[in-house]
Amino acid sequence: MATEVILPKVDMDMDHGSISKWHVKDGDTVKKGQVVFEIETDKSAMEIDSPADGVIKLAGVKEKEPIAIGTVVAMIYGAGEEQKAFVATSVKPAKAGAGLTSDSSAAKPDPGLRRDDGIVGGGLRATPLARRLAEQAGISLVGIAGSGPHGRITSADVQKAQAAKLAAAAPVAVASGLSSDAIKGQYTEGSYEVKPLDGMRRTIAQRLTQSKQTVPHFYVSATCTIDTLMATRERLNANAPLGADKNPAYKLSLNDFIIKAMAMALQQVPAANVTYTDDGILQHRTSDVGVAVSVEGGLFTPVIRSAESKSLSQLSAEMKDLAARARARKLQSHEYQGGTAAISNLGMFGVEQFTAIINPPQATILAVGAAVERFIPVHKQPVLATQIAVTLSCDHRAVDGAVGAQLLAAFKRLVEDPALMLV
């Protein structure tokens, strides 16, 4: 019997995606486990493997074309099977805790396609324990984002999906505002061009609208003098050892110091290193700091785990790697999920001060402006200094005003005296 290949769900909040690249052509002979295509979501790109051996017939889905999750994009025919041309068909998404409501072999985990290599229907990979836990919980593996190598679904992914199913039991209604027709009606027809929303822009709109509607924000601001930090950065970069390629082993940026200072400030003010849930406040042990990365059409916020325990050079190397893979949409889901706080730096665009919207489940986000030279009074004499303006947005459900102020004060102290980051 022919095997269906579907567009799988690789992010928890994903309902559409697109094939960024086909690795096979119509009529090719494929092997089980061979990469068939790459799926592009609003946040990542992932390789999808063939679930069976045979000849693959494509449904005519074009690269970059938005399609619904569960859509059958190809069929694989075994030896002796009649090969038929067909068009893409959509499989009805699963309800929480249930498999996909279809008799399609690709719409639900098929025990016949998940032997020792861990491949399940649709080309997804899963560990034996993950398959067993999903079966016991009544959860479709097709709807779970894998955090293991090559997108392999682990037991932790299944447990996270169970938690998400419980959270989804009481969804929050998000107001959509004026309808598209009502908005278009206020402009002269032909005076504008409609550019369809891609997955990234749609998700940003939904998540940030929900954040502003459901998370009570408050803001605290400060101005930090960074002359000592800039001198320290210049001295460290000048003395960086040379690598095998004769280039400096690292080149620290201002953002590297900011990440380190934020991570250490969260350790000094643990009451701010939290996440709000309806069951209680999650008190985090490590400082997992997200850093906003601008990409074409949107942004990503990859997370640096345990940032407080890493050196400046380690933070710099990790951030460069995460940013590069974010721009290439090569981040795995576990690299941008979670986090305890975030940093958004628009200083490189000349923005001197702004406020940022919290990215749930994080409880704080620090908005960083450009470094500006100005005269400040020192012992009643004007002294030229380099300063940055920072604004901390806080989730008032988890972080009180005094706690937010203490966190920002700790950050300011570390940034203005970077030697404190070494102890």
C-alpha cells in the first residue's frame, strides 16, 4: 500500500508551514530515512525524511508555498504498486490528546514504520520511550516538535506536549481589531499592494497581541555610563589570543557585556528570575537569556542557557552562532523556547530609547538604546561620557515594582563596573 508523506507539525503553535526546499524530484526512487524536503516554519527549518522505500510522486506543492499542517505532499509507491498522479490534500488537524482524524496511514503514528531507526509516519523520528509515552497519553507524535538530533522526538518533548495540552484547555481569546475589509475600506482602492502574511509575521502578530492584552506590563528606565566598559572591551579585544587561522580568538561586542550583566543581575535578584503560571511562580535556578535577532521579515529570540556561568568570550561565540543560524532559519525549537528574560538592542539603528513587549513565558525584557556621548556633571564640572538608556519591561503578575527596580539597579552596577562580572 502506498505511503503518504505529510507536512508535519514541528512547532507547538504552528498551523501552517511551507516546504523551503525539495531534495527529490517527481518519480525519484527514495530510501527510508532519506531526506525528502526541508520544512520552513515561522521560526526554524527542519529536514524531513522518507518514511518508506519506493518511488515518490509529488503533489505539486511548490517551494515557499504556505500550506496547512497535515497536507499530503507526496506519495511513496512500493514495488509493483500502481503509481497515480494526485494533488495535495489536507488532513484534518488533531484535537488535543487525539490522533489525526483520518484513516490516512500518515495521519497517525504507524507501528509498521517505526522500527529501530525511530521513524514514524510522515518521516518524523521518535525515540522508543517517546513513542510509548505518546501512546499512553493519547497524543499524536505528528503534533510534537522534536528537540533531539535531526528533529528526533524525545520523551521530554512528549511531556512538554502533555503540559501544553493542559494549558490549551482554557485558551485565551485575543481580540483581532478591525476586519481586513474595514481597514481596506479606509484607503483608495489601487493605492496599496497586499503582501500576504507569512508564518513568521502571523505568529509575531498573534503572540505580541496576546502578550499586550494578557500580560500587565510596567516599565522602569535607567541611564548607564559605559566608558569603563568600552575601555575594558577594547583592552580585551586587543589582547585576544590568535587562533590557528591567525585571527583573534574572539571579538567582544557591547551586547556580549549586556548579556553577561543581565544574566548576573538575575542571579543577584532571584525574585526577578521567574515565570508566571496559574499554578504558581516558577523560580529559575539559571539565567537563560533570550536575545532578539532581526531577520528579513521578522525576528527570532534564541536563548543562551546558563549565561551567568559563561565567560564573555563563550557568550560571544555562542551568540554569533545562534544569530547566524537564526538568519538561516536553522534553529531547533529548543534553542528559542523558554528563557527567563530577554534583551532587545536597537542601538545599532541609532535608536536612543524605546520600550519592548514581553515575550511570554519570560517575565522581563530589557530594551537597550544606542551609546551616546554627552556631558554630565562630575564634581560640578562637565565631563564627556558615553551613556546608554535602558528600559526594563516587567510582567507585574510575577515581578513587583521594587523587584524590577532592584534588577535594573543590579544591571546598571555591573555595566558601569564590569570588573564585578569577574567575581
